[in-house]
Amino acid sequence: MFWRRHRTISLLAAMGLMLACLPTLGPASAPIPTFDANAPLTAIVLTAGAAATQTAANQPPTATLIPSTNTPLPTLTATPTFLFALPTPSLPPTQIPLGVSGRKYECQVLKTEPGFAIPVSQAFIGKWLIANIGTSEWDGNNADYHYLEGDKFHLQSAYDFSVSVAPGVTVELPVDMQAPSTPGTYTSHWRIRIGKNDFCPLEITITVV
């Protein structure tokens, strides 16, 4: 009986010592903070914004293009100038009035052909347009025109008149000719002949090319 009591007391004493050795609990600890799931994202956004601001601050200033206020000069367009060389018409001379010379046989040369260059060895017809300005008729049965002097490029040296030519009337006198074989300028002289009267100088000049 005594031994059981003594054992009980010993157990109680041991428990008392154990309780005395336990540390004294202080005031209640602070509550564990609640975790915000969006907090890391907020920090990342703020950090990225700060980095962008810092990058923009470190970048060199952007050059701003200012449009020129100078008015562009008009483009000059070359305007071609056309010069027209109009040929001067060769008008026949005014026919001399009848009887001015007072001669029985007289003529006026109004036109001579050809008026262009002739190729070498080319056959052509030379002619004169003349007017009878004398006081007498040119009798076709007794009148002719013939070569007198100068370069010889005619094919026939004399021609008879085909008609009679009264005073004041014009007539055409043709001659068959052929250009020389060498280029150059050639002149031939002819006359009208009625009986023993040689009159009316007829000249023809050609250019052979």
C-alpha cells in the first residue's frame, strides 16, 4: 500500500518537473498573410513599364522632318521653232507693150525651161516662151530658131516655126536636148531667124548632176 502511494507521488513529481521545463508560450503569433495570386503579375507589369520608360529615356531623340517651304520651280519645256522656207515664185515678166522698140522684128523672153538640175546623160526638152513685141508678123513659112554658140547639148541645131506669130502673141519654142556626161553648168545660145534677120537672143543654162 505504501509502495503504491509512493509510486504515485513520484509520478506526480516527475510530471511537475516536466511541466516546469516547458517554455513559456508568448503572445499569439501574427496571422500568416494571405497570398495574392495577381501580385506577381502586377510586379511584372510595373517592372516592364519602368524598363520601357528607362529605354525610351535612353534613346536618342527622333529627327522630325520639316517639309520645305520652297516653292518648286516650274519645269521649262523646250518649244521647237519651225522655220518654213517658202519658195519664191518666179513670175514671168510683164509683157512689153507692142511697138515700144520701134523695130520690125523684136521679141521678149517670158520664161525658160527647165528650171531644175538634170542628171548626167539625161534627155530632156528645153524651151522658151516668147512674145512678138515687134511691128511685123513672124511668118511660119519663113521663120526658124537655131543654135548660135556655147555648149552643145542639143540633139538638133535648128527648128522651123510651126505657126505664124502676130504682134502681141506669145509662142513656145521647144528644143530636144541631152545633158552632158560630166556634172557641171552648161549654157547654150540660140536665135530666131526670118530671112536674113537674126534677132531675139535665146539663152538656156542647165545644171548637170
